[in-house]
Amino acid sequence: MTKLEEKLTQIMSLVFEIPEDRIKEDSSPDDIENWDSIGAINLITAIEEEFDIEFDDEDLLEMLNFQLIKLKVKEKLNA
Amino acid sequence: MSVVLRKVEHSDLEHIQKLFKEVYGQTPTKGFSAAFLAHNDLLGYCLEDSENGFIVGYFGCFTYWREYGERSLKFYNTHSWIVKQDYRNHSMKLLMPYLKLKDGLVTNFSANRKVAQVLEKLKFEKREIRNYILKIPLSISSIFKQMRLKEQDLNDSILEAHQPCVGLCLSLQMPALDKALKMILKPIDRKPIWVQTINKFSQFLFRKPLITSSYLLWKLHYVNQVELLNRQLEILKTYLFLHYKIGGLVLPSNIGKELDARNLNYSHSDTIFIKANEISLTELDYLFSEVFYLNIADK
């Protein structure tokens, strides 16, 4: 697991109040109960604060699971 | 539980009413159904359970065109973001299509704390609109003008007057005006002070209020010419009082700004969330969009 993955896992675990081992590469709102609208906003806010980045609303349309979030964060960090 | 996102269609009305009943414990007003069936443009998005096809989520929209100066603007007025408890993790899917709409302004007038949080995060602009209540009593001069207007056959002056869903659409060609004055007014669930005073007395004397459903305050939601309205306000106030039992007018502060402050009482603020997408909003100081209040908080 890369550092980025570790950090994202920690953030998601905190935001959604679930153990870290429940978070998989394909975790999405379909299998995480607290990933509702507020959960999604809290997650985005936490990621933005942690990595000091800012997502556009277009980005949010694509952040549908752990893997896609990871890719988006990578993209932002490399920009 | 997997879901499918799709546009709402007229044939979904019954299922959406059922969803309201399940989530809120009550079905929407008759006005809602009428508006739903009357609109042919975007009605919103819904989530269907992909196994049984039941509608489990809905984020409604009424779409309007409004003139602003020389421009014609399209408003997607969103309302009623409701999702069944078991499907709440899919609720963002209902909002996402609105972010993609690029040919108009997406608005929301009924955000509760949670929805407001989401909309703000998605960079919807938050606007507070202060409202003023136009004071009654009616002046003698306005009553005389009103009588004169009646003599000139008022019916010829009314180009359009109908109550499409909730409220009143008026288009008036008054003798003093060269252009028609178009307005949309809707009642708010509040009575003006003069009605409250009468009711207080009747409570005291007869143990029941005298004025119950009529003479409410009505809010002005749309006007095509603010200046014309200001010029005709006095006579219009009388007209609305006599013809439609409108007990008082609530005006957004920028419409009331040219009026004598002595005739206005500060009322309340409305919070509006607006996403302009690709349309510039710099000159738009009042939202010329029809508002549809369901009087039910979003869930």
C-alpha cells in the first residue's frame, strides 16, 4: 500500500466511521453505508484539507469509488 | 442495493407521490401535481431500484424561462431532494446531473441545513434576499384611482390572469402604462398585522378568528419591469386587495428599495443557492425565477 493509499484509507475510515480493513480498492457508496451526500462532502473536504488541494465540481462527478478518488488526488498533486 | 439514475417523466407522478408519502408521511400539495403535469421541460431526476424498478429517490426540478432585460434566461429550480433511507448512499447521484447542465441557472430555494452544506461545497452561490412587507392601509387616492380604472373597463386591461398551480400570474395593461406589467405572486403562510389585529378582536369577542384563509400576505416572485411596478404599486395594491383578497405584499428588498421606507416593514430573509454554470450573473440582483414552495423540508 502506498502512502497515498494509506492516508486515503485513514481519512475514509474516520469520515465513514468504519474500520480501515473494510476499505478496499473498489469501495464505493454501494458498500459503505455512511457514504451518503453528507458523507461524500465530508470526505471531499477532509481530502482537500489533508492534501491541500481543491476539487472542481466536475472532479466530484468522477470520484465514485476509492480507486477513482486516488487517481483524482494523484492528478491534483501532480498538477 | 443497486440503482439506476434517469430523468423524471410525467408518468412517474404517482410513484413520486408514493415516495413523498413514505419519506415525509404526506403527499405533496395539489399544486405540486398540477405544476408537475403542466411542465414539459426537465422535471428532475430519479433513482430506480434496478431489481424491482421502484422509484427510491427523487430530486425535482421545475424549469422556467425568464426575461431579464434583453436576455432570456433559463432557470432550473430544484426542489425536494428525497431518498429512501436504505438508498441514501446513492443520493449524490441525483445531484450530479444538475452540475452538468450548462444552458441555464440551477437554483434551490428550500435547502435545509444538510442540503445547504452540500450545495455550498459544490460551489453554489449562497444569496440572502431580504424581504419587506408593504404596509396596508390602502390610501383614499389609490381607491379613487382603482374606481377610475374600473370605469375604464378593467377587464380590457387584464391581458392575462390565471392561477396555474399555486399563486397568481398577472399580466396587466393599465391605462397609464405603455408596456404590460407581468407578475407572479404566491401566498405565504403568514397574515398581515391588520388581519392579526382583527382576528385578535374576534377571538376576544366570539372566541374564533374572523379571517382565516383569505387576506394572507403574498410574495412577489417575478416582475418584468421593476420601475413600472414601483410607479403603479399603490393602485396595484388596491387592485389585488379588492380582486384577489391579497392582504399585503412581500417584496424582495431590491424591488422595494425605491419605495418610501415608511411604507415598508422588514420581514425575513430567504436563502437562495444558485449555480450559474456558464451564464454570467454579475448584473442579476434579483432572481427572476418562479419559486415552488412545497412547505415540506427536504429529506
